[in-house]
Amino acid sequence: MKKATSLLALVFLFAVWPAQGQAPTTAGAYNDRGLARFEKGDLDGAISDYTTAIEIDPRSAAAYNNRCNARRAKRDYDGAITDCTKAIEIDPRLAPAYNSRGLARERKSDLDGAISDYTKAIEIDPRYTHAYYNRGIARRAKGDLDGAIADYNKYIEMEPRDADGYYKRGVAREAKGDLDGAIADYNKYIEMEPRDAFAYTNRGFARKAKGDLDGAIADYNKAIEIDPRFAAAYNSLAWLCATSPREAVRD
């Protein structure tokens, strides 16, 4: 699930690969090998390949964008921003570069800059689901719950089979006080991801806030069943039982 992460976009060049055992010879081949290394978690290898691609073709916006993502994954946020800015300079219509720079800016707590970049990506490509999802995260972090919910609505409209959109919207709705809406979203998420202890615990919070103590207890117990080491569920269950006005629950 994506609750702790955000969506990024890599740019492929679909280069012709050299024969097995031979080194790449074109910028596209180095870029694409970098993508393969990135997917395997070899960030240093990916950065090296993207750098070679750039040396061969200094106008490769794709290689700059992809190196931006690899540098961001290594927490080199300044380097990532520099690379994505260069990609945008080369190709101002490259929506993934704005999305990638937005992710790096968000990690540096530049939420306004991140939102601006996600918005630009959406202006270029109104069907760019990644940017809606990421802008929703940044808007919620700024306290713009209505804006975040609107972005998650759009994301869910375009990606109805992605459970994480429902989870994110549920969290925003709960923060806004829309407990029924939050519970409905958690229900949908749990239907799609039934082994997520976090989701049961969050639904438990919402049910407790609505006064549905039995439902909350059931959710906390389910979270503990899924993850017996999940301290938040134990703490929530213990607090509910200790503070409940119902003697039967306290016992």
C-alpha cells in the first residue's frame, strides 16, 4: 500500500538493448538499464547509468527526470530538484518531471512548491493520476482537507481499483469530521486489502468517535489478530476499555 509513500513516474526511452554481456552504447540504452537497476533497488548503479546517458545526450530530459527520482530515493533532495529543473528546462511539457520535482520539494517540506509542481503536471496532462494523488497528500499536510478530498475523488474516479485512494480519502474525511464518509472509505479499502492492521485501527477510531464502541473494539481486536505486535491497536483498545462509560466494556 502507499500510505507511507507517494507515486512517482519514470520515463522510458524504449531503446534497443545491446546483446547480453555487452555494455550499452546509446543514451537510451543507458537510461533503460538505469530504470532496470532502479527497479531492483540499485540506486547507485541507476544514477551511474543515467549520468552516462546525460553525458552522451545532454538534452535527454528523460535521463534527468529518472536521475531525479533515484537521487530522491537516496534522500539527495537538492540533487533531485536540480535534475528535475533541468529536465523541465529541456522539455517544459514533461509532466513527470514536475511530479518528480514536487515529490522532492515535498520531502524538503516545501509544500507550496510541491503543490505548484503537481498542479502544473495536471495542467499538462489532466489524466495524470499520480499528480492528483500526490497533490492530495501535500494539500492534506497543509491542512487543506477539502482540496485533498477533491484530489482523492479525482484519483479514485480514474483509478477505482487502487485501494490506497480510498484509504487516503478516508483519513482526510475523518480529519474533517465526516465520520460516515471515513468509515465508508475504510470499508472499501478493507474489502480490497483485508490484512491491513492500520486500516482496522483507523476505522476503530472513527467508530469510537461515532459512539459505536462495539464496532471499535471489534476493529482493534482484528488489527491485533493481523499484527500481534501492533502497539497502536493495543493502546487504543486499552484506552477505550479504561475510559468507556459502559461498565460492561470497562470489565
